[in-house]
Amino acid sequence: MSVKVLLIDTFNLIRRIYEAGQARNESIETVVEASRRSLEKALRQHQPSHAISVVDSHETTWRHSCYPGYKAGRAPTPERLMTHLDDFKSAFASLGVASLEQPHLEADDVIGTLAQGIAGSGGQVVILSTDKGFLPLLSQQIQVYHHFEQCFVSPADAQAKFDLRIDQLADFWALAGDPTNSIKGVPRVGKKTAVALLQTYGSLAAILAAEVNDPIVARVQADADQARICRQLTSLKTDLALGVNLKSYRLSALLAQAGSAQSAD
């Protein structure tokens, strides 16, 4: 049997559903059930052989250590959501989907490492997330699915949105900054300038190495250390030692059949 793994960016999924539920004054139990149904729908759509619900540990990570302001401006995860996290995990487990949480690691890096490892072994991966940070992973074997818009995101979509190739996106965020994670980027380099630089030179490394009489390039080179730190922050870790056995996350045929039967009702 070929391996196809659904990697769920868990807080990305349940927080969106939670916030929609809050707007409608729904109980947390209703939100948990809505999240379970949403995941059940994803399992039907993608028909994976394995599925992993990857959960943020919400502890400090290596990014906080090298950049104290990392995510400083982001609203904290609602306390109600955190206190009921086990309820979400149990709901997902009822579908045969186990959760994975690694201390002091972000779900993004865990997903990146799993995706690259599975693809490297010949498997197929679908990442269930709206997070733009996964776009550099796109390949023949790794797909990103926007569950709320019900569509796959392609390299062409990313090119149309950012006017850059997917392999240039981490460099772009390093230069222009990533406000969602409070990464400031290189001073006085905005989005348009970052795009123009990357279209001309190809990569941040090439910009830093360029020997040209260009005041904008000189500006980036003057802040080379900042640019390199931001490049680290905006890049996914894909080589973590997770100690994960994929066999533990195989979906049982019984639960898959049960999910299909319920969807037909």
C-alpha cells in the first residue's frame, strides 16, 4: 500500500473554528464537535493511509532564544481553547487520528521535518493548514490544502501572490519582515524592494555577496547579520530528530469505514 500522510496543523484548524464559534456564542463542546467534523471531512477528501494531528507545545523555542521579539505582537492562544485541548485530541482520536506534541518545538518545524522525511522515503504528504510558511515545501510529493477555502495551494498560486518562486519566499520574509510573527526584517526594505532585489539577484545569499554599486544592496549588506537571523527565523526546520514511528499513525480501516458511512448519512 502506498503511503499518503495527512499532517494537520492542529491549532491552525481549531483556532479558526473556535474564533468563528465565539462570534456565534457557541459552547466549547460545539466547537470541539465542529472541529471533529471538519477533520472527518478532510479524511474523506484526502483518503490518507496515515494522519497526524501536530500540536504546538506553546513553550519557548529556538526562535525565541535567537530573537527575543519573536511573536511578541501576536494575540495569545485563548485560555479556553488551551484548557479544552484534551477534548479536541480525544475527538480526533475517535477518528483514529493521534496527536503529536514535541516539547519546545513549533508545530511548523515538526510538520516540515515529517513532510520532508516522508517525501524522501517516497510517500505523499498533504499539509492541512492556511499558514503561508509551508509554501516553500511544495513539491510533487508535498501538497498544502487550505481547508477553509477547500483548495490546494500550488507553486503558481504562490508566484501569483508574491511575484516570486516558492524557493525565494523565506528570503523575501527575511528581507521585508513577517508581521504575523513579529519579525522585522531588514530596516528600510519593504515588500516591493524585497521583490525587486530577489528578482534581480535571485536569493538573499547572492544579494549579500554582490559586488555592485547599488545603495539598496549596500543597505542590506550593512545589516547582513540581521538579514541572516531573519532568514533563520523564516525558514522551516526540516531535520529535527523526532523519534517518530510512522506506523503509530496509520489510520485503522475500521475507523476509516465508519467515517465514510457517517458521511453518507
